[in-house]
Amino acid sequence: MIKKISTLLILVLTAGCLASCSKPSIIDSKISINQKPEQYYSSFKQNEAGVAKFLETPYGMYNLGSDKYIYYSEKGNMKYVKLCSKPNCNHKSKDCNAYTDSYQIGYYKDKIYYTSDSILNCMEMDGSNHLRVKTLYDSPDANFGYFHNGYFYYVITRGGTVGSPSNVDNNLYRVKIDDNSKPEIIITDDIILDIHMFIVLGNTIYLYIYNYNDWGCYLYSYSTKTEILTKLTDYWSGFGSSFFDEDYGYCYRPNEGIYKYNVARNEITLEKAIKFNNHGLCAVKFCPDYIYIIHHTSEDRFTNYSQNQVLYIYDWYYNLIDSIVFDKVPDGEYGGYLTYSDDYIIFSSDYHHVPDYYIDKSEIGTDNLMFHKIED
């Protein structure tokens, strides 16, 4: 059934592009899907460059661009096109089915969900039938959050972003996205005003709190069962270089290495010492099969890291398996790692545009590792 719907989606989008553009934007190919449990697709994916910008679904990959349009790619390594099959649409206006006016998207039970400030909305997987689900709050303030297993978790950011001194709401909320229920408050504490990120795992929520006096973040845990908030450490890395599962947390500290937090023992230990010849600034992605370390190789930590980056690929025994330079970013632009799937690692030469490069994971550890161009 999933395969039939995916093939139909490709045909519908292609037909729409033919009606409104000079040429088709999706290659007409046969899709192969090994469907996974619903929770795999609907849970928040930690190891991405942004927050809630990509969806891996049974029907393909979806990317929320910086222009607030949703782009579709069959497998992530094929051309990304705007998610619209509306006849005669030029795909440049807010009337386009692909447009969301949103900063985050989520997947749940065969629908795409998104927020436009305080409004929760949904659409079909082909971009059609946009519906207003509910109003989350009455003010015009923005919010920051993500979709996770049928809920939208968020903080309200009057200042427009997390950590802004203009933020006044010290609550972390969640709301069920597929019914008429109202939002509920999970945590009320002033540390929410300085929140950098939060990770929801079962009955535990990990809170990354800005440390304005030093590198990194304070790390807290909150139990939704006991309602106890606990400070775990003064020195945890930000969202770009950390990861949590049910049993462990991991983070990279510049020129120190990878640290591991044992949830059961409440202990943090150095697992792998890693030191570079410069400042050691890296983005580190703890993915299911590999650990990706994207090193900023410039001597000056304040230069554009995108112009000087190397991807190091480690296994989970902390052995270096492979490395490759990413030198596709034009001068003055920012680009690099975006996300991953079972078979590919997705990159962009310019974060303002859709992904345009990928690594085939089957080439890792061979002499053939390269960046492939995403083309029609």
C-alpha cells in the first residue's frame, strides 16, 4: 500500500509540474520502501543540522527550506522539488501548496503538520488540503519546538528566538496534534527563559541551558513522573554536537573529545580523546551506524567554517573509518551537513537552497568515498 501511494505521489507531482512548468521536476522512477514502525517516522530526529527541517517518511524525504516552502525528494539523493501539483501554479507565491509560513514540520499518521506562529496546521502528503487544526495561544509571539510522536513540544519566544532577553514565558508546553485538546504545561521554571534546546525521551526531558559565561551549556534533566528537575553538569555541548538515547548521552567538547553520560549511574566519562591542531571546533552527529565529525579546519575560529571543513567518519568503537573534504561551498556562503538516511548522508553547498550533494554510505571505508551531485 505504501509503495502504491509513493508511486502515485510521484506521478501526481510530476503531472502538476508538467501543467505549471516547462519541464517535469521529479524523475519518474520506481520507489522501493522498507517500511519501519510509525514511531521511527514521527519521532524527533536529533542528528540534523537544523531542528524539524527534514522528514523521513514512508513516502520519501521532505525538506522545509529557508524560504518556508516544502520540497520533496523520493529518496533524499534525488532532486528536491516544491511539494505542489496545483495546475498553473508558478510555485513562487504563498498560494502554492508547498508554502507553509513555518519554521518546523512534522510527520504523523500520513499527514504533514506545521505551525504558523500560534496556529497549528496540517496537509496531505502531496501538499494538498491545508487545514487549520487549532490555535495554540492568543498572542502574536513566535515559538520554538518540534513534533514528536503525535505531539508538538514548544516554548513561546516573544523575542523571536530562544535565549532572547525579550522572552517572558517560562513554560515548556506540549499539545496533541490530531485532536481538539488544548496545550498543557510540562515544565515551569525560569531556566526556560535561557533554553537552548530540549530533548524528549520517554518520561525524561533533557534541557540544554545557555551558559553565557563559558563554552557550552548547562544540562538539566526533568522527570515527568516525579516532576523533579535536576542539574547534571555545567559543561555540556550544544545541540549541534550532542545526542541522547534512553540509556546514554553523548557530547563532543572541543579538543577534549567525546564524553558519555550514563543515565543509570548518573556519571559522565571521557570515551574518546580527540584533539586537533587548531581550536577544535566541530559539529558532531551521533547517528545509528556512524559518528560524523565535521571539523572547522581554519586557524581562526571566527572565519566562515563552511569554507574549511572536513568530515571524519567514526564507528561506534571510536575507530576512524574514513574522511573527506567538503569543498563545494561558494565564497561567502554557508553550507555543509544536513541530515542522513539509511543509505545516504545529505549535504548542501548553500543552506539557503535545497540539498545538492550526498554521500553513498556503501562507499564508506573504500577508496571510492566521494560527494555525488544531486541531479534530475
